[in-house]
Amino acid sequence: MYPSWQAELADSFTQPRTLLQSLALDPADFPGLDAAALDFPFRVTRCYAARMEPGNPDDPLLRQVLPLGAELREYPGFLADPVGDLAAVAAPGLLHKYRGRVLLIATGACAIHCRYCFRRGFPYEDNLLGRSREQAALDHIARDASIREVILSGGDPLVLNDERLERLVAALEAIPQVQRLRLHSRLPVVLPSRVTEALLRRLADSRLRVVLVIHANHAREFDGAVGAALSALRGAGATLLNQAVLLRGINDAADTLAELGETLFAHGVLPYYLHLLDRARGTAHFEVDEARATALLRELRASLPGYLVPKLVREVEGEAFKRPVA
């Protein structure tokens, strides 16, 4: 038992060899492991790792976080900024891509480092919100009467402590036209102890409508602690949605996606987006082609009610919305 979620986060695996040894797997069976971890650092919480199957090198949770030599190969079209984030910077720490909503880069830190991350090459040092830049971002929001929703992203905004999060939310609440607060966070899944009573009270007390978009790609990411955290968030009035990424060898099967949809709904979460891979440098081995993705979506539609079928989308730089696929 940890005294706090911060202590649990600090005790994460940060060396891939240590994780593999804990799973009775031989690091020698994973060429390029160390070099890939130098290129993009490795981190995974122990509670998430505990859901991995010992002895299984193809475990779908392990595959999401394990550095591989394939990340070091160069492929045409795989870029450091695959979705045009840098072109959308309206002020340091603030992205304004779509009408009516903006995104704040609240932090560059995450509880786990997903190997398919589209911001793995993002220059956080130039674009972290930080207190010194916060006012410029807030001024931009206040000047634009069309902005009704603010998205806290990163990194992962729930890595911020309750005090920092409180100050940021209070500042947004003071802007009259802002009506919704959307948080994109993996922590309810990978570090459910982060869902503290203080966090729940703050969300429940906000004048803003709170939408929490979690990120789960596979049904095995859920356990009792995750379920309790999600139940508590619903009790605090948050609308819960999920966005997943279609990943080769992890969830690119109709029955796997159907099980994910059913598991999400059982936990009070609606499937929202199923993203085609954002083509970040180092992620090509995860890509599922569009024809295969479309076929999977047809299978899902034939086996699930419509409200359990996520929207299959691709983010394209410069477009006014996520591009529907299929």
C-alpha cells in the first residue's frame, strides 16, 4: 500500500529489463530494447504492469509500453509532428486547431509512456504551459467569445497535483464563455489511485460541465481499482468517454474491439473515437492500414449496438475536424 498516488507513481518501472524480468521474460529476446528506451524513455506504473500476463511476450498491455528496435527505423511519412500541433500553437502551451475549443498543454509528464504516442517527439520545453505562460494562454481564451470548451492535455493533466489543478480550473471558470472542461487522461486506467477525494470534490463543485476522456485500448486494462475510480468520477458528475488507437498486434481484431466496447460500457464509459495511428516517428510497426480498419469497423457494426461502436477517425493537419474513415 502506498501513502499517496504520488508515491505510487514514483515507484514505477523505469527500466524495461526490470519489467521483463518481473514477467519471467528474457530481455535478450527483444533486440534494440535499450537503444529504443534511450531514444524515448520507458515508464510504466506497477499496477498497470500487474495486469500483464507473465511469460507472454505478446501480451497486449506489455506491447503498448515495451521499447523495441523497430522504433529506430526510419519510414517515409512518419514525422516528429504528425498531426500539425506546432502549426496550431496560438501561444506557448495553447493549441487552437478547431472552432469553439482550445487545448492546453498542462504538462509534458505521463504516468506511462505509450510507445505509439503521437507527441513522443513534441518539443515540450518550448510549449509547456507553466505558470509564467499561463496568463497569455488565458488571455487568448478570454478574447475569443467562440471558445466554449477548454481541453486539458499534455502529457497527462492529472499528473498535476490537486493544488495546481485547482488553480488552473479556477482560472478557466472565471472566463464567462467557457462552459465545458474536457480532460484527456490515462491515469484513471493506469494509476487509479490518482482519483482522490480532493479531485472528485473539485470536479463536482465546478460550474463547468466536466468531460473526462480516458484512453484504453484493450479490455484487460480494466480491473477492480479502475472500475472503482471510474464509478467515483461518474458520481462526481463527469461524462466519461474513451478514445482508443487501432494498433497492430494489440487490438486489431473485431472480437477484441467488441470486448473493449462491452467492457467500457459496463464501467459507464461510452466508446468515442477509434483513431487510426498518428504517424509519429518510431511508431510504424503499430500501423493498421485503412482498408483493414474499415473492414474491422463493418464487423463491429454487425455485432454491437450503434452506441458501442466508436467513430473511426484520422487526424489530418489543417482540417477543421477529425476526418471520419469508412
